[in-house]
Amino acid sequence: QFNILVCGIGGTGVITIGALLGRAAHLEGKGVSVLDMTGMSQKNGAVTCHVRIFDAPGDTWAQRIPSAHADLLLGCDMLTAAAPDAVERVGRDRTVVTLNGHEQHPGYAAQLSDWQFPRDEVEQLLADAAGREVDVIDANRLATQHFGDEMLANIVMLGYAWQRGRVPLSEASLLRAIELNGVAVEKNRAAFALGRRAAAAETGDRQPRQQAIVWARPQSLDASISRHGAFLAAYQHSRYAARYRDF
């Protein structure tokens, strides 16, 4: 048996990925179960899909992947992949984690002015749980650059994972499943191929993250007031800036 846990955000095609995997396995005569966990929200909420592939029909046991029994964690969203229920499925020295490096901020972050996306913490958490390095690809960036549509990012992820040998299904079966799905067939085929090329390339089409270190001289109070006053004047009008300077 082979267990794939797909994690992502509702409305981005997470359930579609599970359906494609299930259809491809069925085309190959394998046993398969697909369990979608949508929670209270199917749009913008956390969605997970438990895909279990067996050698033959009738071998299917429980639909939910047991703790520490995932063979592949396909993290289409970083925060969803790092949620406790997903991390619980990760088995040390068993699970391979393929993660979308796109930083999708949750809704509550808008109310927290000092909130920072915990990218490094997420990657470290999953690496520690799996006992190996996490594969990271910015699928949203690739999909947007090549197709102008980040909705194809999850298909890019699937192609990337397949090329890395993480999905025990044939390319022909997956492409046929995309065809049978009947939605944007050519674009989805191209997105799958894009993910494959990203994995096959030496750099994986992934850009190293760099942090710019900026040094600036401290400003005097008068200079700071002048700068902020000019900003407020441009933002609204000179009277608004004058109120600020008088204060």
C-alpha cells in the first residue's frame, strides 16, 4: 500500500488532486480509497485528502491514513501541511514531504500588524517529523509565470512530486485522469509537465531565498517629522499634514 496526504486551501483544487490520483489508480486496476476532509469551510479553509493506493481492489482498509503512515505529504499550502493533524501522519524515515513554498497568509494575520509568516519554523517542523530534508518548490510562482493562473499550482506540485519518484502511478494514467476530468485539459497537462521540468532541472526552477541587509543612518526628529508630513500631504492634503506637524 502507498499513502498520500494532500493538504491545502479549499477552492484551489486539493480535492481535484485526490480525484485525479484515485482515477489514475483505478485505471491501473489498483485498489484505492480517497477521503476528503473539508471541515466547516470548503473555500479558503483547510482541506486535506487521504489517498490510499493498494495493489489490488478489495485490499482497502480504513480510509483515513493512520498516524505516521503517510508515504508522501503533498503540502499545497505550508500552514495546512504544518497543522497538527497533518504532522501526525508524518512518519520518521518513511514520509517524503513535498511543499509548496508560496506564503499564503491566513485571514487572522490581517489583524496582527507584527505577524510574520513562520516559513522557517514550518520547514523545520516537517523536516524534524520526517527525519529528512523537505522538498520545496514555489508552485504558485511557476504557475503564474508560465500560465498567468496560480490555480494550476497544485497540478504543478503533482508533476513535481511524480518526477521525483514520489507517486507510484504511471504518467499515462495521470494524464488520462486529467483528460477524463474534462476541465482545462491542455492547461493541466502543461502544468503537470511544468512541474516535471522543475524537478528535473538542476536548480529545480527554485530560487534560493535571500535576505537583504539594509543599513540606514538614524534620522533626527525634525527630519522624521518632515518626511512623515510630506507623506501625509501626498496621501490626503496639506491640512492633514499640518495637523500632524502641529501635534
